[in-house]
Amino acid sequence: MIRVMIIDDSALVRQVISEILESDPGITVIGMAQDPIFAQKYLEKEWPDVIILDIEMPRMDGITFLKKIMHEHPTPVIICSTLTEKGTQTTMAAMSAGAVGIITKPKLGVKGFLQESKIILVDTVRSAAQVKMNTRKPVVVEQSSESGSASLRTESKNEVKRTIPIYHPREKNTADVILPKSSGAILSTTDKVIVLGASTGGTQAIEVLLKQLPVDSPGIAIVQHMPEHFTKAFADRLNTVCDIEVKEAENNDRIIQGRVLIAPGNRHMVLKRSGARYYVEVVDGPLVNRHRPSVDVLFRSAAREAGKNAMGIILTGMGDDGSNGMLEMYEVGCHNIAQDEKTSIVFGMPKEAIRKNAVTEILPLDKIPAAIMKFAERIEKNE
């Protein structure tokens, strides 16, 4: 059972989030509070596995409390934010301070919102519960064939930390709802493209990776699971700290040397080709693998449009989004890389791609930039 604490100054927001989470049999809300000061009463009695935290609250703001948590008792924290420009900027600051995920304030009264919000919220909490906080001892997952559950044990003492039910999500659309599979071989071109997917822990991993890339690196298209509006703030921030250009993708944006395109939250991104040149389209559609944008959609489009002219990279994240698309890329000759377990915050998405034999290399995060440049050189030499 994943234990959750909700801290938000809106009683209605607390109620809606609590009802959504309590509808999942593997999650329980152990307490709700209108601000961090009130929350201390609950926290003194029982510490949660995951905290959902508002930012703008009376008496103590969320950023201050987040920093306090990360200093005194590191715990996975999900930021509950508004979609305002100020809210997105503050939320990105919270991610830099140690938050592991973002959810948006519930759109109360909007018909059809609750079904998708339930999927996203539950998945975000489950993903956060698996995050390896920096100060925690390394953990290994042990699965019991009899109970169908996974026990998390510290390697040092081999003691059970907590048991999380193995999660088999339903209602999972595949990339078929957006575009069909590749139908044949793709001609080689001098242009090359990198497609990358990530989820929990990905914001930090992507920043580490992109900071190491030179301005002449291949063009990159990225799907990072993140709500709408926040992807623009994420891209804008990366653009200020990286040598290469980083922007939120727009329709018909070209993938060119030294440019990174981030898929907009709540939209799928597909790779397209015109002659030897690559560009992206941003499209609507249902959740794929319970996500929008979906890594599988991007990877399938890369298999269709680029073939072995593309490299696929899958980073930290929970679930299996991207594994099927990466297998399709592998089958058409792409060189694929999965982040290794040691450097992954959550070794879910890379693990699934490895399990499906869709990966050419397994590398620590700091070795991936060099592999990207090596791939670019090999393509240029037509090797």
C-alpha cells in the first residue's frame, strides 16, 4: 500500500485528489492538510511514501517546505500546480529543488476530465513511490510468484522496506491509434536524428545529458512525460543552461544540427520526413500507454520515417512506454541505447526495452552524450 499525504490550501482540491487516489486499491491517503504547518501533526505520527504538495499556501510556501523535506527527510514529492505562467515557472524551480513529478490542479466540473486525470494521477503517484532518493540505500526489487507483489529491500540489511503490488494497468492504447507501423525499408540519408524518451527522473537526466552535448550535435526530438505548459517552461530553462538550442516543438519545426525539440505536454509528437530532411508534427489523440505525449508514438514514427538514420534513447521512468516503439526501431536497424539501472531514478522504461531485446547498448547516463556523437560520426562516414 502506497501511503500519500496531500498538502493543499484548497479543501475541494484535497477532496478530489483524495477520492481519485483512494479509488485505487494500492494507494491510501494517510492525511490531508491545508499547509505545511498543519501537516506536521500528521507527519509526526506517520511518514508517507509520497507527498503531494501545493506551492502557494499560507504560513509556509511549498518551495520552502520542499527544501526542508529534502534536507531532513528525503521523500518523493509531487508538485500540484496551476497552469498559470507564474505557476509553471515556480514549479520548474520546485523540480530543481528535488520534486519528482508534477500534476495540475483538477479542472473541477469539466466533463470527461476525471477519467484521464485518474489515470495520470495514479500513475504519477505509483511512479514517485519507486523513486530512489539520493540519501536512501540502494534497493533491489524482489518479486514473489505466489503473492504477485514486489518487496523493496535494502541491500545492506535485506529488510523489507515496503511492498508495492505489481501494477498491470488497463485501458492502454498502443501507437496504432496515432499512426501505423513501418511498412518497409528506409533509404539512408546524410541527415541523422536522435529520438529520446523519459519519464520520472527524466527532467534531471535530460539536463545532465544535454549539457554535455556540443553545438554540432545531431538534432534531437524528446518526449518527457509532463503536463501541458510545463514542457515549455522546461524547454526554456534548458535553453538557458545548454550550448545547443532547446525549444518546445511546434508543427513543422525542423530537426537540425544543434537543436532539441521537446514534445508539448498533452500532445503527441511524430517525426516526419521530406526528402532527406526531418521535421515534427504535433498531433492530438487519445492517451497511448496511458500518456500524452507518448514515447511509443515518437519511436514508431522514427522507425517509419528514419530507419537506421535514427538513434533511439530511453531514460529513467516507470512503466513500459517506449519499449514497443524501440523494438520497432531496432527491427529496422536503429542503434538503441538504454540508461543503466545504477544511474536511473526509476529503472522501469529502460528495463522493459532491455527485456524486449530492443536495445543495442546499456550505458550510464554520463556515457550517452559520447555515444550520440560517435553515432553521428559513423553516419557521416556511411559506416
